[in-house]
Amino acid sequence: MTKPNLAVNIGGLQMKNPVTTASGTFGFGPEYSPYIDINQLGAVVVKGTTLKPRQGNPTPRMVETPSGILNSIGLQNPGVEYVIEHYLPYFKTLQTPVIVNISGDTVEDYAQVAEKLSQAGGVAALEVNISCPNVKKGGMAFGSDPAMAAEVTAAVRSATNLPLVVKLSPNVTDITKVAESVTKAGANALSLINTLLGMAIDINTGRPVLGNIMGGLSGPAVKPVALRAVWQVYDAVQLPIIGMGGISTAEDALEFIMAGASAVALGTANFINPRVAVEVVDGIEEYLTKNGINDVNELVGVAHS
Amino acid sequence: MTKPNLAVNIGGLQMKNPVTTASGTFGFGPEYSPYIDINQLGAVVVKGTTLKPRQGNPTPRMVETPSGILNSIGLQNPGVEYVIEHYLPYFKTLQTPVIVNISGDTVEDYAQVAEKLSQAGGVAALEVNISCPNVKKGGMAFGSDPAMAAEVTAAVRSATNLPLVVKLSPNVTDITKVAESVTKAGANALSLINTLLGMAIDINTGRPVLGNIMGGLSGPAVKPVALRAVWQVYDAVQLPIIGMGGISTAEDALEFIMAGASAVALGTANFINPRVAVEVVDGIEEYLTKNGINDVNELVGVAHS
Amino acid sequence: MSLLINATILSNNQLNNNHYLMKFNSGQLAAVAKPGQFLHVKCGGTTDPLLRRPISIHSVNKDDGVVGLLYRVAGKGTKLLSQKKPGEILDVMGPLGNGFTMPNTAEKVAVVGGGIGIAPLYYLLQKMTAENITCKAYLGARTAAELLVVENIKKLGIDIQLASDDGSTGFHGPVTELLKDAPNIDRLYTCGPLPMMKAVAQLAGERGIPTQVSLEERMGCGVGACLACTCRVKTAGDNQYKRVCADGPVFNAGEVVWDD
Amino acid sequence: MSLLINATILSNNQLNNNHYLMKFNSGQLAAVAKPGQFLHVKCGGTTDPLLRRPISIHSVNKDDGVVGLLYRVAGKGTKLLSQKKPGEILDVMGPLGNGFTMPNTAEKVAVVGGGIGIAPLYYLLQKMTAENITCKAYLGARTAAELLVVENIKKLGIDIQLASDDGSTGFHGPVTELLKDAPNIDRLYTCGPLPMMKAVAQLAGERGIPTQVSLEERMGCGVGACLACTCRVKTAGDNQYKRVCADGPVFNAGEVVWDD
Ligand SMILES: Cc1cc2nc3c(=O)[nH]c(=O)nc-3n(C[C@H](O)[C@H](O)[C@H](O)COP(=O)(O)OP(=O)(O)OC[C@H]3O[C@@H](n4cnc5c(N)ncnc54)[C@H](O)[C@@H]3O)c2cc1C
Ligand SMILES: Cc1cc2nc3c(=O)[nH]c(=O)nc-3n(C[C@H](O)[C@H](O)[C@H](O)COP(=O)(O)OP(=O)(O)OC[C@H]3O[C@@H](n4cnc5c(N)ncnc54)[C@H](O)[C@@H]3O)c2cc1C
Ligand SMILES: Cc1cc2nc3c(=O)[nH]c(=O)nc-3n(C[C@H](O)[C@H](O)[C@H](O)COP(=O)(O)O)c2cc1C
Ligand SMILES: Cc1cc2nc3c(=O)[nH]c(=O)nc-3n(C[C@H](O)[C@H](O)[C@H](O)COP(=O)(O)O)c2cc1C
Ligand code: FES
Ligand code: FES
């Protein structure tokens, strides 16, 4: 039998296979390169980048929960200028497309970061993070209101010709409303889910564990919620979906694909197994071969039928 | 040292300690009585009861997820008449108050169930479930809209003089809005959280695992989300809170109390350890004694200070 | 009576590729357990896997207070169970469920087991042998290696008929074929894959043989409280959901709605 | 060079109530690991606990390719670690972090360890002894039983000063008191509770002794990708967050913002 096709197209971004990394869990790439051949991934999504450098939130910034973690990094990053100067040259050496995740305090911030990155070249697509629960301004505030989500999307849309992936928050009553709204505003693809808003308390101190009180929940614990979100959004809009949230095996990835995701991202799982993303690529291929499926795209959304 | 006070008052319902059971996980009481002395609990909350008997959803109705379970029982119950006839006599033999969880397809349903139960006597309080994700009509549809949540609450309020606990859904953009709304409508206490909407897919069949496609996520996986919800609602309204969602140890319970819960409920944890509720009572008492705290009420919400 | 017990594991032996036989000590359980009942077993020590796993009571030795479990490694719960070592503690709830209705001593009984379905039937055979009831065992599996505890059943003095899907031992085909020609059966008990039990139920229906089947469903509580494990049974009016854990796992074959 | 290794556990010995010394086989790791570096260790086999746990490289025997970990059972991860048996596989990532800057051979070195803080210092002592560097060890703990691997350090020929909070052995009080009167120290290395390291840093600052400390933070990735493990360090302008895993865990005492 010939090898099954793994290539997917995510709103104009061609990926050789449907596996990428979730922003914020894979640094800018070099951090994991001792462990994994990044070029074997369909794409790599790098850390959330903002107009100005950000210090992030006070520590502790992470705490483990049952089958999950809470993080409150708060978008610490060196700012877009630094990323362009120091990481773009590295991105250009990769044989896999790089998607930069962008964030801002204001709509203009987003647009400016998008513009700077597009002009610099070497970036294959932008992921617009309107769903970070760890910042006071911007982030989730944009993502939980369909109108504001559309505003951010439209502003970035005017600032760039790059494929635009808009990243949705699960912390909403109806995720399909936001999905529909950003679709109309010019998104080329959607990624979901960002983290669930959560917290933990240290009963010895009687205080919240995280320096920032609340944080974002990720990891296997959230998989059922993420899968449901993908299922709902697949029914609501036509855009390709990058599914994520608790994926740590090829089986998990296949669940997301069957629910409607055209690609998947590995986040928290990288921390436990730094080679997981490539193992998921291999596992998907194996499944296709075993089940005589020629093209991964045939699996997308099959669970709806 | 004298024994610390464990008694709490939940909107008019006096409980000898702050530990109760989560509706739907403890049947009507007798199911667990071979394992646990129900009279040692602060209260017992029984299965969701509706006006007419309900068959519930097709099977499978439960699937395990990392540190959690998805259920789609769909409020199977014998109906309020049967409960009054067959379980009330049993409730009356207990030395602990019984809270009946009520549900309905329409606002009138809720009111009628409430009225019938109040007239029958032997029920200490009602918990109004406007947050069940597993039924097509009513349930979560009421709980995710502040106005409809208020409408249900007001209707039940007029139908009964019993203390009214309104149970909130975490599947909303801002849980404090619903909390405020049902507070104004006459709730005496709030309970949270009900389950998170989620799903699972069987990659061997390519179909959703649950007969009802989606289900409600509960268990340790959701604890961070539940704790965050309690924290937010404590800041927003004055009503006492029954906290639940993933509690399986006294330490977990203490986190909820410190976040603002005046009482806690054990749900999924009963399935793993049928004695857990009493062990949590003991663990809370031990913690108070060890830390020289005279009254559990002193701990409520301390993490906010 | 139902118990929550920390029992000490005596042995946990691998029978083949993925089947194990565990024995543990519990005089209390041994004293009260009935054939067809099951235990709700805690397989791990963390929140993943979270739930207990239902496992049938496979054998009981009242004198020594020893209880046996026969299980197949199906996923992560049973995998963890298989890693437990003698001397370690097993946390079990039970005995749960209703168990088989015992036959009259004069009846001629046959049990039909498919694969791991032999697990609860063995204890039933133990009990019937002790009461001098005449019984035969019809056992099927995919292949010879998966015909479990055959030697142990022989030791009870039971007459055994074997079948295998691949013909590696006994009759080449479904075990239910053997049953077709079997004379003189007053009562049947069966446990195994759903299609097999369905075939047995149909055959028994045609011949008017009272038959009990042991069903499986995904379980939460195991005690009847959560309503997760329901199956549909025929009732006077509508078909109704019954709880496999508390109303079963043993049902009369005639009640079960097979086409669910 | 960083590795992802399935190493075979050789031994896992309980030293006291809640401290263990584990040895495993990895020639590759032994060849490249530097004192002060750590491993990111997978303690369980399920999603609970989820994350790896950072554990310092405690000892290295290059000839035999044996690496040692000294650890305290603090919670569920280290509890699972303590249950592992010789022959089982340990999944480790590493070596991670920057490690200690080695002293010049002429320098007189002192290490100051508090409790489990001796873990990374022992490998440093091994290395310095091998290079004939003169070093002393100041070791403190709450009580005599918690002064770890003292005999092993003695075997290296190191001069040891002991202190205990409860006076059960050595000096009765904080180990930093012993340091106050210690003459002739050209370079200091310390690992232990934050207040202890802070006291050492202050003392070293006053006396102008170059000092390195090994910090701890809750970690996610361990490789610098997630920015969970940051600590604040003094920089030209603002104080900045640095990553304990990738920029540390060893920092110059003077850089660290202690009052964070
Ligand atoms: C009353 C009763 C008695 C039983 N007695 C025995 C026994 O004596 N010996 C024995 O080996 N097994 C017995 N079983 C089956 C046993 O409970 C399951 O094999 C076990 O729970 C699987 O757990 P796991 O963690 O190993 O696998 P999991 O990881 O939970 O599951 C493995 C695979 O099986 C699927 N699965 C799990 N449970 C079910 C289900 N109920 N229905 C359909 N698919 C399912 C999962 O989706 C997964 O694909 C019994 C079951 C019941 C209900
Ligand atoms: C670079 C580095 C090297 C280390 N080397 C060693 C070593 O050689 N030997 C050794 O025994 N330990 C070492 N540690 C500490 C070790 O990593 C922790 O003790 C371990 O992760 C605890 O895991 P656990 O699952 O057992 O406990 P958990 O259940 O995770 O935690 C137990 C308790 O400690 C708290 N806690 C956990 N992590 C932290 C933290 N970072 N800061 C504050 N509180 C926390 C938890 O909230 C909980 O109350 C090192 C840590 C770092 C960062
Ligand atoms: C430590 C950490 C940092 C993250 N940073 C970002 C970020 O900068 N931008 C973003 O859009 N999402 C960020 N996320 C969210 C992830 O990209 C992903 O949406 C989420 O973790 C769910 O996937 P997972 O369960 O596989 O981790 C972060 C997550 C973690 C755990
Ligand atoms: C099997 C099952 C059935 C439930 N049935 C009900 C119900 O009838 N009414 C209700 O308000 N909540 C119901 N719930 C939700 C629980 O009461 C509780 O809010 C939720 O499970 C979170 O708590 P836990 O994580 O401790 O289980 C049910 C939960 C489970 C797992
Ligand atoms: S498993 Fe809960 S009712 Fe059967
Ligand atoms: S643990 Fe991820 S950056 Fe240090």
C-alpha cells in the first residue's frame, strides 16, 4: 500500500502533516530541538508575542492539578522587535512553517504586531490569541465577546496578508457565537481551545497558589471540554480548525480530527514527552495505514456522520 | 481544647457540619447506606427529581476521562410522586436534613415539583438544578441565561417556603452574572458547580462514546475550574455557597471553604470511596483542631484576605 | 451485606498473554459472596484511572477465606491490577449485584462461557458441584490459549465441551453450535460476548429453557446510585432501564432487550 | 547535549524516614553531566501526577556509568519514585540547566548544604576531590537523622562541619553560624532552604566571596520553553525574570533578588 496522505491546508497554510505545537509550550523552537526534529512537524507555533516586551506575572506561575496544570505565565516575551531580530533568522532555517502567536492590550497592538511580522517575512501564518486568561487587558476579554473578537480579527486582517488563525477561548457560554463572528471578520482558520480559567489554593498558607491568583488549566484534564468545543465549532462554521487541549497521544489527536479538527496542536504534553509531537505524526500515519485510509482529510469530522 | 464548631447555616438550612453529597451521585440515600452512616453528614442531596418520571438518555452514559468522568444520565428518575411516596418515609427516618434536587422542562414544572415536595413535608431544602447539560429542554438552557435563571428561581420561590439553593453551571462566560441574577430573584444559597460540557470519541467506531453525544465532566479534573467559580461568586454575592466539583479529600474541601464555600458536596468521589463524605468531615475537624481554629465559619473565604 | 475491604493479595498469576488469576484473602467476603456477584476494585492509587473496575467473583474458598478474580488486561485499570504483587493490598467493594438464582438440586444445568465470560461461571460451578447438581460446561474462545481455567473446571469433575473460532481446539466455530444438539438441559447460565449471549438466549427461548445471562455496562458507582450502567429490559408496558450493578448483573434472558 | 533516556534502576534505598538514594545505569548521562545540573524525571505512568519532577544529579560514576539521585519524599511524585524497584525503567530527561562554575584548582572552597540541599553538592565534591581541590563541607539539617550521606562525604576525604536545629548532633543552631568564623574561603557553593541560602549570600557578600546558589522553582518543561520557573535577578536596568531551569538552577548569589 502507498503511504497515506498526511498533508493538510489550514486556511492557506500548507502543512505536510496535521501536527503542530501549542503556543507557549514550545518556546520559540530551539528549546526543544535537542529532543525532537522540528522539521518533521506540520508546523510550529511559537510563544505569544506582543508589541513591547512583557515581564509576565509574579511567581509561582504553575501548579499541577489532577491530570492537568494551571499556568499564569502572563505572556512573558521579549517583544516583537526582539523576535524579529533574534528568532526570524532561526525560523528561516527550518523546513517547516512557523506560526507566530500574537497578543496585545489593545486592538491597535494586535494590528501592529501583525504588520511588523508580515513585513519582516519568514513567518508562515499568524495565530491571534484572543483567549489568554492570564492578562488583565486584552486576551480573554476580547475572546469572550463576539463583537470585540471580530474587531480584533478585522484589525489584524487589514494589517496582514498572512493566513490568519484565530484562537478561541472555552470560557464562554457559546463558543460557536465567537467562531461565527471571527469567521465573518476575516479569519482563515480557528484554533481551540485556549486554557480554562481555574485556580488552586494552598491550605497551608490559606492563599491562592499562583502569584496571579487565577490561571489557565491545560493538559489531559481538559480534553473532553476541548473536544466538545471542536465538535460544536465544526458544526457551526466552515473554517478549518486546529484542535488542541489535552492531546498527548495519537489516539487523542484522532479523536480531535474525527470531531472536526483538520490539524492538532500538542501543548502541555511536550513537557512530559518532548518527542510527543513526532510520535503523534507517526501514530496518525499508522492508524491510517492500518485502517486503509488514503488521506487524513477523509477523517476530519467523520464522527458527525 | 474543646471541639471546634462545624455547624453551618446555608440560607436557613442548619447543617451540623459543612459536608453534603452532590445530586445524582448518591442516589436517594439507601444505595450508599451499607458503606456510610448518612446521619454523620451535614445534609444529603438526592437525585434530580422531575414532575414526571424520566427514562434518561441512551447508553453508554458514562465514560472515564483523565482524572474525571463524563456522564449523560439525562435525569433518569421516577418522578416527584414516586419520590414522595417511596422515599419521603425514608428521609424522615434520617437524623440529617435531606435536600431534594429539582429539575424541569419548563418554569412551571420546577414550580410544581417544588410545591409538591414542600407540601409533602420531610424535605429540608430544595436545590434548583438550572445547570444540567444532559437534557434538551430546561437544565443548562435556563442556567446559562441570567434572565431565565431568575425566572425559574422566582417561580420556585413563590411555590415554596423551603430554603432555596440554586445550582449554577460553569458553562458560562461570567458565572457571577447568573449568581447575581438568581440572588435578586430570591435564592437563599447557591451551589456550584454542575458539570462542564464535554465529550469523548471512540476512534475504533469513529463515533461519540456517549449515547447522547455530549456529557457532563466531573471529578478531580474539574476542581480548578470549580474552585475558581466559587472564588468569583464569593466576591460577587452575599449568599452562602455550597462548593463542589472534584472534591475528593478534606484538603480539597478546605480549598473550597477558603475560596468562599460555607459547605461542600462530594460527588464523583463517592464512586471511588463510598466513605469519603464522612472522611472529609473528620479531616476538616482535624485541620481545625490542629490549627487552633474554633469555628469552621472562620475559614470561609479566608483566601480572599 | 456489602463491604469495603483492604484485602491482602496472595497471588497474581499470568495465565497467558493478557489474562491473570488473582487470589486474595478475605474471610468476610468469602462468607457472603454469591455466584454472579461482582466486586468493585480499585486498580490504581491516583486519580488516573479514576473509577473502580467491576470484576466478577471467580472463585471462593470459604474454608481458607480466599477469593479469586480472573481477569483480562483490557486497558489501564486492569493493567495496573496485573502489576500488583503478592503481599500488596487490594481495595475492593462488594459483593455487589444480585448473582445467579441457584438451580434446584434435581435440575440438569449447563453453563455457556465465552472468553473471559467464564470468570463468574466458575464460582457457580464450584457451588453447584458442592451441592451435587449435575452440570456441563460449554466453553468457547477465539483460540485454544484463551480457553481459561479449563483444568480447574475439570478438577471439579465437570463435563466440558470446547469450541474455538480458529479451530485450534475442540469444535471449530461458535460454542453455541455445540449447544444446539445438547439434550436434557433444564437450566442455562451464560456469560460472554453479547452476540454469544444473544444466541444462547434465542436458543433457550426456542426450547423454553430458563436461562440467566450476566451483562456488562460501563459503571460508575457500582451500587445503584448513579444510573450510569443501565440496560433495557422488557416490562409490562414500556421497556425500562434497569441498573446492571444493582438490578443485575444477572438477568433472566427473556427480560433483556437484545437489540438495544 | 541533552538526552531522553530509559535507564535501568540499579538500587533505590531508603536512607531514613523520607529520604532515598537511587542509582541507575546510564553511561551516556554519566559522561556528560556536570555538577549542579538536574534531571527531569518521570515518576509515574499515568496522567496523575502529570509533570516530570526535577531532581539534581547527586553522584556520578563515569567508569561504571552509574548516576545517583538523592531525594526526599515530598508528595505524590517522589512517593511513586520511592516505590520503584531495581530492574525497573526510569524515564529521565537531561542533563538540564547550567551547573556550577568549577573553581580554580588553587582556590579554597566551601560548600554549605541544608537538608536535601546536599543532593547536588555531593557531585560537586566528587568532582573537586578528583581534581584535588581543597574543600570543606558545612552541613545543616533539622536533626541528626536528616543529615544525609555524611559517611559518603567523609569517604571523599572532605572535612565536615555539622549543625542541627535541635542540637542532636554538631553545632546547635543554623549551619550559617559555623560559616561566620570560617577562615580562608575563596569560593562558596550553597544549596538548601531559601533562608539559609539567603544568609550565606549575605555573609558571602560582606566578605566578598564569590558564591553560587542553586535555586528551586515549580517547573513545567525543564528546558526553558514554558517560562513557568522564573526567578528575579538583578540586571543593569530593571530586575528581570530568568528561568531557573535553563538560565539556572545555579546563579551567582549576587544576582539573586532575595526579597521576591
Ligand atoms: C459486572 C461486571 C463484571 C465483570 N467481570 C469481569 C471479570 O471477571 N474479568 C474481567 O476481565 N473483566 C470483567 N468485566 C469487565 C471489566 O470490568 C473491564 O474489562 C474493565 O473495567 C476494563 O478496565 P480497564 O481500565 O482495564 O480498561 P479501559 O481502559 O477502561 O477500557 C479498555 C477499552 O474497553 C472499553 N470499555 C471499557 N469498559 C467498557 C464497557 N463496559 N463496555 C464497552 N466498552 C468498554 C474502553 O472504551 C476501552 O476501549 C466485568 C464487567 C462488569 C460490568
Ligand atoms: C532544579 C531542582 C533540583 C531539585 N533537586 C532535588 C533533589 O536532588 N532531591 C530532592 O529531593 N528534591 C529536589 N528538588 C525538589 C523536587 O523537585 C520536589 O521535591 C518535587 O518536585 C516534589 O514533587 P512531589 O510530586 O513529590 O511533591 P508535590 O506533590 O508536587 O508537592 C509536595 C508539596 O510541595 C509543594 N511544592 C512542590 N513543588 C514546589 C516548589 N517548587 N516550590 C514550592 N513548593 C512546592 C507542593 O505544593 C506540595 O505542597 C529539586 C527541585 C529543583 C527545581
Ligand atoms: C505554560 C503555557 C503557556 C501558554 N502560553 C500561551 C500563549 O502565549 N499564547 C496562547 O495562545 N496560548 C498559550 N497557552 C495555551 C496553549 O497554547 C494551549 O491552548 C492550551 O495549553 C491547551 O492545550 P494543552 O492542553 O495541549 O496544553 C499556554 C499554555 C501553557 C500551558
Ligand atoms: C452521574 C452523575 C449524575 C448527576 N446528576 C445530577 C443531577 O441529577 N442533578 C444535578 O444538579 N447535578 C447532577 N450531577 C452533578 C453533580 O451533582 C456535581 O455538580 C458534579 O458532578 C460536580 O461534582 P463532582 O466533581 O464532585 O462530581 C451529576 C453528576 C454525576 C457524575
Ligand atoms: S454503576 Fe452506578 S447505578 Fe450502576
Ligand atoms: S520549567 Fe519551563 S521554562 Fe523552566
